[in-house]
Amino acid sequence: MEHVGIVVDDLAAATEFFVELGLVLQGEGPVEGRWVDRVVGLEGVRAEIAMMQTPDGNGRLELVKFHSPSNQGDNRHAPANTPGIRHLAFAVEDIDAVVAGLRVRGAELVGELERYEDSYRLCYLRGPEGIIIELAEQIG
């Protein structure tokens, strides 16, 4: 997989959130023109993107802020069982510290931090734009 794209309203806040999570900003900049209109199937696209990479270098995340055209709706508070991409999962080493750091950036626990048998501590957080992030700390 090349990357996962997420559309956001506040690109700076989303970028800061994922930097706090440990991702590295690879680059950012404007995207517009007829070529992008044709690729995404919209007219008059003006957007900014921030490309993020996971610390291990194996995954990338593209954050996109569309300035035009305007969006058609809002599903940022959809529950975890709504069809479509609902969450991104990240392996972390100290889940308590990561949760604390992300809460400072406005993240909220969706449920509770739980232990799954003797293998993981897990939780879902709702981050910027309502994005659900699963954190998984391997134990044992």
C-alpha cells in the first residue's frame, strides 16, 4: 500500500496530532490544476496536503485540506461500526504516555483502555476531525 488519505478541515492541527503520535512530516504543499480535477473527479480543486510517514518507514498518511470545492457533508462523528474506513491502528510502546500526549491535543477516548488477554493493551481515541485512532501496545 502506498498511503492512506484523510480529508481534514484543520491541516495544521491534524499534522500536529500525527507528529505527536510519532509520524514524521515528509512534505507539504498546495495541489491544484486540471490534472488533480481529473484524478479526483471534482472541478476547481484547490487543496493543501501534508504527507506523513510512520517512524518505521513502512506506512504513509496523506492529510488533505480542500479549499475548493466545498465538501458535501459531515460524518466526522460516525460510530466505529459505520461502513467505510473507520479507524487507523498504530502500534505504540507506552500506550499510557501516548494517550496522555494525544489528549493534550484534544483526543478523547471512544471507549476505555483495555487489556486483550496477555498480548495487547488497546484503546480507540477520537482525534482531529473525528478520526478514530486505535492504539495497540504489545505486552507479554
